[in-house]
Amino acid sequence: MHNNKMSKRTIRIPNFFPILTLAAALAVPAISAAEDNQELQTLVDDLKTLTDKARQQRAADRWLLNAMENLVAKYDWPWRDVLASDDFSDGDFRQDPAWQLIAGEFWVDGRLGLHSQSLSEPAQRDEQPQEETREEKQDLGRTLLGALLKEAIKERRQEREQAPAQELEPQQGGPAEIHLPMQIPRVFAAQVDLSVHNRPSEDGQIEFGLYQNQDGSSGYRLTIFTGQRPMLELLSIRSGRSMITDTVEIADLSDGQSHQLEWRRSPDGQIEILLDGEQLSRTRDNSFRYPFKRFAIANQAWDFAVQSVTLYGGQ
């Protein structure tokens, strides 16, 4: 008879219970499930700890570790801190939280929320030089349009001055901008519920900004265009110079219905933009090392309203 000696070997087997539980929890798809489900977020945190420990101890194959890390990255919600939340139900945007009016005019509509109207002409998206004759025609058209806008604004002001104070509905032509000064970390998430009240296919432009200064020369700017070519554009701005981070086509939002915009940046610099739960853009940018100092909303050429704004921070 032959004696077979077997060498004893210690095999570390990681606890896969969090993985199995997490897989069951994710059976019903949700883009930001961990945001609304504390139990699921706890599982994600446990999985993150388990993955780090397994990698340090080399207790699992590389493919399994990669799969675990991908699960964490996909369903983790690192934006745990609510920095500010405003649904404008108090009727005053100047307090709790205190927004600052930078230009134009905003007011709180009891039905629509934070409301703004602008009669200004939307910015040109075509940067190609135009022929001289066409420029002359455009200059003449702008002059006529400017005269008409001034007359319309004058009439509106006269109507407001003659109306009783309780019936005033503030409206003013020209671009409008409002800021919420606060410390916003590089890892952020912004959720905005908004509605657009332009006519279908009417050109419009609204901007959301995260800036490191008041003049908007450093930070991110997210612009939504409506009209014949509805699109979304994300800019990275440094020292006043803009660089396009991403541009995507979107559906025209001029339907008067409420839409939810989600804009978030993860710890690794990945930026995601979602509209009504559908991911529109996913890119990476590490332009800024320091926190932002204000969240901005600018109405360049639109009739729109914001029902709520919520800002999150993370590490």
C-alpha cells in the first residue's frame, strides 16, 4: 500500500453573503437605488469593505475582485450629505436657503415654483464666421428686435406700476441669473425638477453652473438648449476659457411638464447627467482640485420654472 501524504493549505474564502444579498436587491433595476434605499447602501458599503479586504489578502481571483468593484462603482451612492434643499414652498427664494439675485428677475409662482421669463435672444451655437452681407442683415434685425423688446418691457413696467401690490407678477426682459452661495465639494450631485413653457420648437437656453467664483470664470456650466436642435452641453471653464466636456442631443422639453435633471460627479472624476432617469452623458473630468462656492441658475432665453433643487456632497 502506498501512503499518500497531502500537504495542508489554508484557503481563505471571503464571505459572499453581501454579494448574494446585493444581487437579490438589484433584481429590480434602479438607476440610483442606493440613494433611496438605506439597506441597499449598507450592503454596498459592506461589499466595498469586503472587496478591499479580499484584494489586500489576495483571497479571491482577480476577475471576481474586478466584478465586485464594478458592482460597487455602479450602485454606490457616495453623495451622503444633503447640502441644500429648496422646493420654494415658502414663497421666498431669499431665505432658507438664501439665493442671491445676480441679474434679471426671478419670482416664486405658487403653482410652478421658481419662475423666470427672458425676452433676450438665445446665444448662437454656430461659431462659423458669417458672410458680411448676412451680418449686416442680422445687425439690422437685432436693432429692430431690440427696439421692440424695449417697448414691450416699458409697457410691462407701466402695467406693474399701475396694478395693486398684491397682484404684481414680476416680469422683466433680458437674461436672468440667480446664485446659491455655499461650499460644494468636488464630489457632488444636483437634482433639479424643472418645467419649460416655451412654444414647441421655440429657441431657448437655460444654464446650471457650479462655480468657484461669482463671475463664473471657473467651474462647470451645464446648458440646455430647446428649439429646432434641442441639446445638452457641458462646459469646463478655467480662467474664463471654456472647453466642451460633452454634447448630446435631447428631446425638446417645451411641453410644460415637470422633468428631473440629475447631474453628479463621483470621487474618481466621472460625471453623469440623467434626464427623467435616463442617462444622457457619462464622461470623466478632473479639472478642479478645490471645492465650488456657488450653484447658479441662468435664464438666457426661456420661459421656465424650477420646482425643486437638492444639492448633495460626498468625499
